[in-house]
Amino acid sequence: MEILRSAMAGTLESSDAQVTVEPGEGGIELELSSSVMNQYGRQIKATVLETLERLEVKDARVTVVDKGALDCTLKARVECAVFRSCGKSAENIPWGGAVR
Amino acid sequence: MKNAVGRDIPEYLLTGGREVYQGKNYMDGKYITKASPRTRRCEAPQESKVVESIRAALEQCGAKSGMTFSFHHHLRDGDYVVNQVMAVAIEEMGLEDLTIAASSLGNAHDPIADYIEQGKVVGIQTSGIRGRMGEVVSAGKLKTPAIIRSHGGRPRAIEGGEVHIDIAFIAAPTSDCVGNCRGIGGKSNCGSMGYAMTDAKYADHVVVVTDCLVDFPNMPASVEAIDVDAVVVVDSIGNPKKIASAAARISQNPRDLMMAENVAKVIAATPWFKDGFSFQTGVGGPSLAANLFLEKYMDERGIKMGWAIGGICGPMVELLKKGKVGKVIDVQDFDLDAVNSINQTPGHYEMSASQYANPANKGAFVNKLDFVVLAALEIDTGFNVNVLTGSDGVLRGAPGGHPDTAAGSKVCIIVTPLTRGRMATVCEHVVTVTTPGDCVDVLVTDYGIAVNPLRPDLIECLDKAGIPHVTIESLKEKAYSLVGRPDDLEWEDKVVAVLEARDGTILDVVRKIKPYTGTEE
Amino acid sequence: MIPRPRPERFRLRRTMMFMNAQKPGLIKDAYIYGCDSIMLDLEDAVAENQKDAARFSLYHALKTVDYGSTEVIVRINGLDTPHWREDIRVCVAGGADGIRIAKCESAQDVKTVEAAVEAAEEEFDVERGRTLLMAALESPKGILNAYEICCASERMLGVAISGGDLRKCLQTSPQRDGVDMLAARGQVILAARAAGVQCFDTVFTNLDDQEGFEAEVLQNKAMGFDGKSLINPKQIRFVHQVFAPTQKEIAQAEKIIRAYREQSASGVGVFTVDGKMIDIAFIPGAERTLKLARACGLYEGDLV
């Protein structure tokens, strides 16, 4: 998917993550901060990158402010932000396909 | 060298007879020589000990670089006194190489972090360390490793001369002109002053800092004029709103309530739950809520609590007033209901930290305790508890009375949710052992109850009462299945804090954390 | 991915607890409180501009969280909104046990949803007929059409009254004795029983009024409801307590089932237990009592 405009999903509440995607300048640029950085930073990074890959996002600036979200929440926030950036978040989501 | 909880303690810390932790009651029966302070005689009658400023008091007590100043934490997050005194000593008088020996330090003391970074404060001895101070110490900025002690370990160390206090500062809600202090009657009331009592007896010099000078004699005094060198009157010793909340409210969080109810069930299933039983609970959500459910069981069985100890708050005072508990003995107060009750409600008494929890004396209350209900940041499959470091490895807690009550009580119950956000509370290895697993008996979580295999008698009690329980390993696996298995923290060699067991042996060390930034490949 | 067993159309549903599907901290383990069903809410609890985000959260929660034997139902947005079709797609794709149709007013509403569910089952290769339906009756018209709604689909597990909007339409407010909802409750129970589906009473929203809550639950049980919708875990225990069968009822049910099995083995169809005439018509009720007793931890036998 192509990031057309900047979009955000999620909140800064505990157990949530706020994900912002913006059009990139070639490649994926990830900025990550987390309340559980030392224990889970690597896993969060991997989850975010995997999710972007599944959505075929190749060019984006992604900012994740994590407040201890579980992997399932991280995925949901990244996906929602990406679909919002393309204006396609409201219907016909490929559940079980690119979103899984 | 590995200690009894499997922690590797660097040899260079084991000097001067210092040993590693050997297990519960290792020091029992050994003799100690108590330290004695070198104090100034006040033979000639004195009209008043009031001096004009903190600086005048410091000068009168011969304050100089390299000294150890002590403080107590009854003013909690409202405390102004630590910062006031240190600012005068360092910024006005230019003192250096100072050590702070406090019963605890908290978020109110963020400015001390600057003095640590500047190298002016070179030693910290405390139970609690949080906020910016926790961060700078974790980052290795304190010149010597911080020494973390329990509330019982501190008076033991003071009495045994391991900490020599040059000047003790007593933050006093009221004092008279010669230094008889009380925790009530002023504008910044804290109730009990139990943690300050040993300091006053064993320090070379004692300075009272108050914001409410009252007529002589201020009786009954918590800290007595016979130990006091000088009295300073300041505008304010603390922010009353942060010293004591209006009333500690019992949690309405359904998760807390569910766990609290299970705690009460476990207690009621043991043979010690009988008329006259003794009890302590923390003030955290589920711990405090256990009061509520325990009362139901007491009513059902027609029994009363004999006595309760600890940091005290309203719900316990309420039980005392209703006649459901015989006596409440109090080392610290957490809310105004407790502050206004101590020494006022019949049966509500004050005690010193030594009387509360010191393992080296002959009659600490914790040793007579039937039940204690405590929280945890982490607990591992060996039932070792961590209440000091976050699971990111940064100092942000306090052992407090946790290790003391756990060791002394017949049944120590830890109550904690299985996970907090993405942190597994029940884990394979706690970051820091603050309470050894041989002192912890039962774990109550929102996903089930586990009993320490060291207590087959309790397992039998629960089985008889039909209370389901599981292994702590299965709780750990459940936690990891929810949040994922955390990566191991990465440490540097540098020790930033030494965690003393209550008996003075070394239970664990905290090293400097290597933070993960996300940019590493 | 957690495989979930095929949903049961008729099962124990004493308590259905609402949870905002958009709040990660809430939905991750709501089952620990022991309610029979959780109701993940895409409708009122989720702000209009977060409907999309809630679906992503919901999808991954359904796919990741092990809800065990707790039933997972999703409340979708009303048929008068632009959201319901995508809500149905995500529910079916995620494998929710059931869908609660908000503001249902007619059999046609049920059929409309059913058609979309069927299409989604096809699209996502989900076993046809797996996804159950229930309807929330929130208007006088919905209440009056309760019977046709209950009968509208083989997927229908039951109907629930939703009191908030209904009271407004009825021009009343919550009353201590429940008289405000008397007509609606009576009508819904009659309809559900006639159609052979379950019925659930509305939520009690004043968490500080435990006495009022308890009175309402007792009345629900006395009127014959199968269960109640809840807004807070602390309400679960009392409902389970009230809906639990008594020791006497359990003993009686055991006797009836035992006697029936013995007698029918020897070819007898009608017999007496404790002087009361018993035949096959008593068996489903007795079995329901024992199942309920087992769920309440009161029965450990092997008759059901």
C-alpha cells in the first residue's frame, strides 16, 4: 500500500500504542519509543515491521509511541493507520488476508 | 559469590565481615555491639534551642563535607525538608561528598538528582528510590552504590553502627522550643513519627525542622527534647495534600476486588484465622481491599482481630472504632483518618521502626504477625519478590517493610495482577530480589492462586477449603503467553545499588542498565 | 490463532458483560471475571470516528485472545448506519460466536443481517451457519414484533431488552419496582418462550445502587429471564448467585432424570416421583437445572 497522507491510530492510554504514518522518503523509517523498551523493544520493532511488510508498505515514516500494548494491539494500530492514510479504513478490509 | 537466592554478589563488596544472604534467620542468636553516638552535653539550662535558620543549625552541629545526614519519610511525597536542608548545605555552605541516609526517598526529592549528577551527594542509603533520583542512580551517576534497606534493616544498621549519622533532621509537624516533637497538632500533620525515632537516639546531632512551634511541653513527644540539639522554624515543612490523602479509599477496580476477595478466602482457610489474630496489609489497591472482605469472614465466624500493625490508613482505623480490632500499632500514617486517630482513638498507638521490624532486637512486632498481605512489582517461580526495580531494570520502588513482615509472619500473601500493561508480574527471574522466596507463602493473582511448595500445610488448608490453586510455573507461562517472553535485560558490570537483606547480608545488587534504543541492528 | 469450538445456540447465558471493543486493556482478558458471555461493543461505546480502529482491534483480539469457554458476542452498529456491513465482515472473519443486532425492529432486520452473515461466511470460508444472532429490542415496535424477530432465523439464540432508548420511547424512567418495563419484559418473555429462544434483561446502570440492582435481578429471575446484560464485572457474582438452583431443586432434578432413565429403559413412559406425576416433558427442565448447577459449581455428578 502507498502512504498517501499522514494518518494516526491509537491512543496514549496504558496498554495502547499511538501509531502515526507519513509518506516516506524512500524506505521505512521507524521511530519507536516504549514504556517497555528494554524488555520488548526488539519484539515491538519486529511486529511493526512485519505488519508493514504484510501490507506492502515500502515507503513510510512511522512513529510508534507504545504504552505497553500487546502485539495484537500494535498490529491493529499499525494497520488502521495505514488504511486510514489511503482513505480505505472504513470498508472491505482484507480480514484474514493482508490483515491477520 | 552466589547467595541463597542464587544471585551473584561481586567479591569486592564482601569486605569488613560482610556476607552474602544465607537464608532466613541466619543471624539468629548472634551478638551485636550497639553503636553509641558522640553527643554534646546541654548541662546549663537553656531557654530555647530555636536557631534562626537551617544554616545556623548546620553550623552549630559542625556540618562539614563528607558527613552523613539522615531524614525520615513521614511527609511522603509532600516533603520539603530533604530538599531544603540539602540546598542550604550544598548551595549556601558549599559542602561536598555528602551522604543521605533516609528511611525513604520519593518523587518529592527530584532536585537531589541534580546534586548526585554534580557529585555533591556521593552516597544514598534508603528504602525507597524513585523518580529522577532512581533514574540517575540507575544510570550510574552516584559515586558509591546506593544502599537499599528494609524498614527493619535500617534501624538494625543504625544501631549496629553500619550507618553512622552525623546529623539527623527531624521533620516535625509540631515542636516546642527545646525539640519535643509530635506528628499532630500543626499544619502539616503526619501522625506517627516511627521512622525518626532510632535516628534521634543514634545520631551525633539532631536538628528539628518544624513549621509549627507550640508551647512547651509538646506531649506526648514522638521525638524527645533530650536528644535534640537545635530547632529550626521554617515556613512550611511540606505540602499537606501530598503528606496524607483525605482518605485512602478502597479500590472499586473489579480486578482488585476479585483478588482481594481471594486473599480473604485464603486467610479464612488457615488455622491462624481465629479470634485475636494479627494482620498487616499494604495500602495498594487489592491489598487494602482485602480488609473489606476479611471483615465479612470475621463477622461470619464471630471473631475479632487482636491487633494490626504497619503503615495505617482509614479502613483499619474504622475497624478499630467498630471494635473489630483490639489494637492498632502504627509506624506511619497514610491518610487523615489515621493521622487524626493515632494516640487519640483508644487502642491506636505509635511505634518506632525498630519496634516494628528490626531483626536484630528482641521483640519486633513483625515476629508476632499471623498474616501479611503485600503487593509486588514482580514475583518469580522461586517466589522471590521484587519491589525495587521496574522490569526495565530502573530503580523505582522500595522494599519498605515488605521483607520484614514477610519473614516474620506465619502467612505472607502476595497479591498482584498477573500482568501490568505488557509487563509480566509473574516471571522466570525477578530483576532484583528484595524479599527472598523462603519468606513468601501464597501468591494471589487475577488468573489464579499459587502456594509455595515450602508450605505443604497451606496447600492442605486450601484443598480442604476447596480453594483452587495452580503452580506458580503455570501462572508464569500464562503471563508470558499473554505478553510475550521478555528479552533479557542487558547490564554493565558497574553496581549502582546494593540491596541488603534485613539481617545485613547482601541479597542482591542492581547494576547499570544498558538501555535498548531501537536503533541497534 | 486460538481455535474456538462451534458456538452453541442453547447454552448457559446468565451474564453478558459489555466491553468497549476499542479499549485494548479491557478486551484482552474480560473473561477472568467468569461471566458466561462477553459482549464486545462496536456500537455506543465506540466514537463515530473510531469505528474503523475498533474493528482492527476487535479482529486481532478475536484471533489472539483465548477466551476459553466464555462466549464472545459482538454488538454491531445499527442497520441505519454506514458501519454494520463491515462490522459483520469482521465478526465473521474473526470468528465471533455471535452477533447482537442493535435496534432490531422486525424479522426483516434479522433476515437482512442473516444474509450479510451468510455472505461473509462464504467470503471468509467460515462454516455456514456457525455465527449465531441475537437481537436487541430497543423500541416499542421491536418489543411488539418480538415473536416474529425470535422466529426469524435458525441462528437466533435469543433477544435482549435494551432499556435506555426504550424507556425514552415509553416516556418513563427507571422505577424501583420495575413497573416502567413491566409490559416490555412480559411481552419479550412470552415471545422468547413461544419461539423457544432465550431472553435477557437490560443493563442496570447505577453502580452505586446495589440494592436496586439486586431487586431487579431477583425480579428478572422471578419473571423467567435466562440472564441479564451487565456493565461491570462486580455485577456478575450476584446474578450467578440468584440464578443458581437451590439444593432442593438440584436433588429433585437428579431424581427425575434417574427415575426417567430407569423407567424408560423398562418401557414405562409415565411414573411418579415423590407423589408427582412425571413424563418426558419434565426432562429438559431437569437437565437445564443440573447444567446450571454444574456451571455454578453446585453439581459434580454425571447425569448431564
